[in-house]
Amino acid sequence: MPASRFQRAVSVIVGALFLVVMGAQVALADPTGADLGTTTQEVTHTDFSLNLLWIVIGAVLVIFMQAGFALVETGFCRAKHAAHVVSTNLAIFGLGFIAFFLVGFPFMFGAYSLPLIGYNEAVGGWLIQLGDFGGILAQGGWALSGKGYDVAVLAFFLYMAAFMDTTATIPTGAMAERWKFKSFMIWGLFCGGLFYPLYGNWVWGGGWLSQLGNSLGLGHGAVDFAGSGVVHAMGGAAALAGALVLGPRLGKYGRDGKPRTIAGHHIPMAMLGTFILLFGWFGFNAASTFAATDLRFTVVAANTAIAAAFGSIIALVYVSMRTEKFDPSMAANGMLAGLVAITAPCAFVQPWAAALIGSIAGILVVHSIWFFERRGVDDPVGAISVHGACGIFGVIALGLFADGSYGIGWNGTGADSTTGVTGLFYGDAGQLVAQLISAGVVVTVMFGIALAFFKIQHAMTEGGIRPSPEEEIAGLDMPEMGVLAYPEFTGVTTDPIELDESEEIRVGASS
């Protein structure tokens, strides 16, 4: 539809603002970052205590994000499934946490591991040691035994467990309203015990992707400051795989194949969840410095807020220009898209780049949601697009916009250099290649593992991993959970159409 004069004016103002800000910042940029808290100093006992407190506070903020996810997903789903959806978000914390505690953390950061887990030197040399913990797994690190019983390791474990639970909860949105609770529980254990730790090891645990700088001379190797790839793209890949195996919700597509709108029951709830996620995201990103004494956390926090603001408003205005409606759900997803996209590069880019990254993500998420919906992939909350598409974009954006002012010696690469992580636009094409390889691993290897998991699980589960059509139509609250989120709605259907008796669930039909 043609845009109104107001909408045209807004778009012109936004465009002009970008030109001014980008031009000024690029002209005045100082890539050395000497005054941005990058210098090192001796850490005292007080500093050490402060840094541990910083990590624990960050972990608590990230754990609180589970409440945000629960509200967003439940609000965007129908009332008859509300108790089921919110219960998956509650249960995933315990399921993923237990698996990560028992085996996932040692796999991800332990001293010895299987050859498939990663490399510590040039490609071809099997992994011998990961991380800087001196051998958690070798010292009996299962369930945090041995050297895991240490104040620093336990703080790091808590923080990493919170990150893992974010990955595990993302598919609960894309697969909502049509996923058996028992099957979901198996996913939670699989994600915490193997799926998340595998790629996490390759990027954060000293594995082969992190060492691409040393092995192939590709920048500082794969870099992901707070998890656009390790956390969000991984969750998005699993969400896509699960949605493909489950197929769309009954009534989502008409006989002509065109998608129908299935409205969420509580938009204010979803908006509140978005605010909570924004709040928790400062723990997600800023605390990833792992030290309050690393003053770069101020840059991280500011960039996080900037990307969120631009992502939300750009998505809101862009959708209004296309539909003549200011869609609150797209504003929320635009904010989350900006947050996801800035998560990897937040410590390495200037504020103007954070604004641009958030803006691109705000437009990308809109088109990604429309793209998947038109191709038969039913995602009630937009999780595939918010976390998957924008997570991949965030990984790549780091390889473009990192200005070299932070990250000297990252991944043990270029320790004698005076330049930190540097992207293509600041002279290092190798970093972009490393980021593209890392992103490619997510969309091929890790997506393939998730797809195989859900297909095998579906084949081995009696009746499959999807409830019966009768249960789905009635709502999963009573059949699966034994309670109703809204007892006053009992017997009231919120399906947009009367379903034909011959309509069947076609598992994998959208693939």
C-alpha cells in the first residue's frame, strides 16, 4: 500500500539521521580505543571479588530472562494452550540445567573430549585441552566435581548454564501449541547435555572454530562476544528443525495454501515479556566481559540499548509503511531482533554501527517472518526469525563492523599485536571469512543435528511428538497439563475457522 505523507516523512528523517550520524562517527573514529578501558592492570583480591559478583549478577539477570520468554511466548499463543506454553518455559530451566550440570559443561569446557568436539591447534590436531581451567573433565569434572568445586569455575558455570537455557527455550516458541510435553522434556535434556555444548565448545571452549586465526590465519578466529551464534542462532536452527518436523498448526493454512492469522490471546503480556527480556539482556551482554574491572562493559551496555531501540522503531515504522498499521508484535520482535543481532559484536563496534545493526535487524526480522510463513513454516512467535535469522546476521555483522579497538589476543591469536578484533570495513577480510564459516556451521551441521534429533524422536515416539488433532483443537492445557490457564474459557474455541473433518496433520509437510 502507498505510504502516507507522515510515513514518508518519518522514513526520510530516519534516513537523514543515519547519514549524519554515520558520516560524523566514521570521520571521528579512533580505532585504537586507548580511552575505552582496554588497558590491563594487576587484579587485587577486591577486584577478583567484584568480578565474581559481576558474573553472578549477570547470571541472575539472564535467568530472569526466562520470565520474559515465558510471557512473550504465552501472550503470542492462544488462551487454550497458555498453561502448556508457560510450563515449557518453566520446565526448560530445570531440564537444561540438569543436563548441563551433569555432562554439558564438562563437554564444553573440559580438558579431554571426543575428537568430534574440536581442535586446539591447526586443523588436523585432535583436541587435548580446552579453555583455561586446567582440566575440569580430567579431574573428574562430571557434575562439577574435582576442579569444578571452585569459586571461579562455579560462577562461570552458573553464567554459562543461564546462556544454555536461553538456547533450549527458543524452540518452545516456534513449536508451541502442538508439541507433546514428554517429547519437549527429552529435547531439554538433549540441548543441555550435547547440542548446545558441541557448537559452544567449538567457539567458546577453545575448539576449532575459535582457532581459525591460528590454523588458517583468519582474523582472530570465530568470535562471538555474548552469543548471537552460540546461543541465539543455535536456538533458531533447532526451532526451524522442530517446526518442520511438527508441521503447521491446524487451521493455519487454508485449502489454497495461504496462511491465516491465528491471533495471540494477550498482546500486553507479550509486550511485558519483551521489556523483561530487554532488562535481562544487559546481564547477557555487559556481564560477558566476565569482569567489572574491564571497563568495556559500558560500551557493551550502550550498544545493546542502541540496537534494541533502533530495531524496535525501524520494524514498527517499516511495517506501518507496508500495512498502514503500527503492529505491536512486530515492534516487540524488532526490539528482540536488534538485541539478538548486537549480541555477538556488541563489544567490538562503535555506537553508530550498533544503530545500523539494530536497524537492519529490524527490517530483516519482518521479511524473515513473512518468508517462513509464506513457505508453510508455522512459527507462532517468530522465534526462527528473531533468533535464527538475526543471530546469523549478528555473527556476520561482527566480521564487517568490528573496529579493532578491543579484543587484542582474542582466542589466543595475535597476542603480540596492538590491534583487536577487526572486521572487513576496518581492513581484515579474514575475520569476515571466519565469521561466515562459523555461521555456515550453524545453518548446516547444527541444523542437521537438530533436524535428525526431532525426526528420530518422532519416529521412535508412539503417536509421534505431536498431540492428537482432538487435543490440539481442544487446547493442550487440560490433556497435557491437567489444568486450565483460563477456566472461564472452557468450551470456547479460538480457532479462526471451523476445521474440516478430513483435515489431517501432515508431519513435515512444511519442509
